[in-house]
Amino acid sequence: MNAGDLNTLRNVLSSLDAAFKRLANVAVPLDTVPNVETSVLAPTVTIVEEINGIKILSKIIDANMKELLRTSQELLNDNAVVILGGVRAGQANIVIMMRTDVAKKGLNAAIIIKEACSLLGGSGGGRPERASGGGPHADKINDAVNEATKLVHEKLKAIGGQVDHMHLECIDCGKKHDLSTVANTCSCDGLLEIRYDFSKVQFSLEDLSAVPPHVWKYRELLPISGVPISLMEGGTPLYRCKRLEEECGVKELYVKHEG
Ligand SMILES: [Zn+2]
């Protein structure tokens, strides 16, 4: 291959790279959205990324809310989160949809849609597996779809790898239960307790000693698989009680403040 061929190849690769980057850019500018039927657009939906086995399908299409819902439904499969945006008559709309099994991993479309719709100057709501909303700021549809995609991306990443180091186990019959199933007791009526595979737990009290008191510093040992919703919970302090020490005749005595 001579220098000229090499340059040509470089140019082609560079163009391809730019094209892929454009494709990967979730929200295409509104003026490039062709005015065609959504059913024609649907198969060309952009696959943004696959995280922990879940694909995020995200795109702006020329559709009203009803069509967005229908197209999202068509695109949905077991391992996907579908995010579609559209503008009609000055109203911007967004739909986020996934199967219940995906939502159970810790994603909540209803929360994400609210964030996205606030950028549109409007609101949204729904259920963890299916939410929709919109607003009057049609020019912000790119930002809103990008925000929703970013949030889904972040949550999926945070969820990954959190559940394989613990399970529920019946203290009576020893039956193992998945953490994702909601169960108060075993089928034998025995109580369930959390069992850890400590070889998979990245946790040491020494590492955490410098971390400020906060319940989520123990995240690795908490039986949750999703992203925690925090109200800025703190740790509960120990108070040294000198008078009680004297009264009880012990060297040091602390009382735990359980809030
Ligand atoms: Zn049992």
C-alpha cells in the first residue's frame, strides 16, 4: 500500500468514525428528523449502548404522544429500555418503557421522566416500567432525551454487579431465595436471612474508617440491587456518658443514639 492509498484509507476511516459518532449521538437535531411515518422510522432506532445485558434504544422521531407510546411498545423486548421523544404542534413528548423485569433491577422510568420533562418546562409520570410526559419547550427535546438516556445509563451501570454476592436463605430449611423476589418468609414459613459470599465483597472496616458516617458507606453489605434513593441519611452517633460510667463502675460507657 502506498502513501496515497494510506491517506485515502485514513480519510475513509475518519469519515466512518464521524458517521458512527453521529449515529451514537442519541438525539438527532429536530431539523434532520424526516417527516415520515413512525412505522418506517422504527427499525432504524439507534442502539446507544448495551450495559449489563440491557440495551438502551433512544431516539427522537416524528410522532405525537400516542404514536410514541405505540412505537415504544413495538420496540420493546426483554432486555431493552426504550426512550423515544417527539414534537408535534409545539408540544414535546417523551416516553420511557421497559419490561417489568428490567424495572425490578432498580430502574424507575417515572423518576427519570420527571427529570427529563423538567427540561421541557413540563412534567411527567407513570410507573417504574412505563412513564411518559412532555412540555412546551420543544427546542429542548434533544436535551431532554439525552438527559433521560444519561440517567438510564448511569442507573444501569450502578446496578451492575451488585446482586451476585448475596442471597436470601431460609433459616429452617435452607432454601435459597433470589434477592429480586419479594418474600417475607420461605414457603415453609421459615424466616429468611441474608447470606454473603464474602469472597466477592469489596469491603473492609479499615477502608471505611475514614468515610464520614453515612448508611450508604455499607452499601456492599446492604441487600439492595438498585440505586438507593437517599434523603441524606447520616450515621447514628455514640455518646460517651461519664456519669453513667461512674454509676455503673465501668471505664468507658457509650450510648448509641438510634435517631
Ligand atoms: Zn424454608
